[in-house]
Amino acid sequence: MASLAAFWRYGVVKTARKLKAAALSPLMAARGDDAVRSAYGVLMVPNWQDTTFRYCIFGTYGRDLADLLLGQREDFVFVDIGANQGLYSLIAAQNPRCRKIIAFEPVPTTHARLAANVALNGGAARTALHLLAIADSAGEVTINVAPDHTGTATLAGREGASGSGGVTIETIDAPLLDPLLAGDLPMFVKIDVEGLEAVVIAELAKTPSFARVSAIFYEVDDRWASAGEIEALLRAAGFTRFAKYGRGHHYDVLASRS
């Protein structure tokens, strides 16, 4: 029964949302609106040529992480690693218990849209935006970016990665990351970095601030990431509960402490 429910939720419903996005996006783009309200209730600056934007508008990503963020009942900080245009930062800001948002998006054009979306929704006062990527060393690197699907930008160097490349970004490692996470509230972390999740988690785990991380929602694609490796890394750091969201080779996991 559970597998049937997963097939319906993550197969049939998600596919229907993708088809809806493809069919209606040209019509909505032709209207020329200055801002578009997404299926998640937040406003976004139009970017219709981008698949990631269209998925945000039509709710293709589902409600799993959105509901987790809106359901937090104690004060927390949301750390959005791989924020893209800011969908989940904007959703977290809807929860008054979210006292601060720390968002990392290293691609300059995408970061500019992130900043515009935060301003559009009135969340700038409690949102810290960083034009940075988290990696195992600090410096400058070139990232693959697909203009028509910004959500596939990756530093992982995986086979078949899409994008034109040629975009130079800045990376930071644990010593530079820790001061950006300073505070005393628990942190809910989202990581969506297209195959570099294990590296990001390893760097987070090196910071003193990591002790305040109560939950991590991270993406896994079995074609280029090892779910077992990531889980072992988190168990060694004190995480004991792992809940899977999705089906097939591409899914999400919520890791939390006891």
C-alpha cells in the first residue's frame, strides 16, 4: 500500500504537475506580469525560460519540505544551501517561528533573482544572502550552469552534467562557513547541490555550529551520490532518524537527531 501511495504521489501527481507547467507556462509568460504567485503562496520574479522557476510556480516539487518548514513550532534558523531563486527560503519566512534565514547561492545571475524574490516578499530584514558555495576548499572554481534549468548547476563534475560552464564562483570551507552560522537557535538545513551533498555535510560537520543543526533535508540521486555514505556520515555526527521522501533513483531524505 505504501509503495502504491508513493507511486501516485511522486509519479503520477508529479508528472501531471510537470505537464501542467509545460502547457500553461507560455500562456502565463505572455501576460507579462511583474510578479507571479507560486503554488506555494510566495511571489517570484518572472523567469519563464527556466524549468526550475516553472516547477516552483506550478508546485512540481510537492509539499514535503514546504510542510516541514511551515510545521516547525519552535524558534529556528533555516539554512538554505543551494537556494537557487529562493523558493524554500521564501516558504520558511512565512513561518513566524523562523527567526532567520541564511541562504547560499553562488551563481551571480541566480543569486540576483534570489535577492529580488526575498525583497518582493518582504523578508530581507531576517534573510542573510551569501554569493557562495560550500566546498572542501576555499577559492574560485568554474561551475556548470544550464540557462534553461538553473537547478541543475553543479560543482560535482559528474558525467552527463548539463550546462554551458564558464561561470566562476567563490567557494568556502568549514573555517569560513562557521562565522556565517553564528547564533544560538536550532538550525534546520536544506541541501540541494546536485551531487555534492556529502562534501557539504562533511564541511558542516567540521564547524562548531553543527551542534545546533537539528535536521537536514537533503537530495539524493543514486546515479552519482551514495545514500549510504551520507547516512553513515550523519550517524557518526549524532543523527539517528532518516525519513525518505520520493521514489526511484532521485529522492530526498530528512535526517534528524533523537
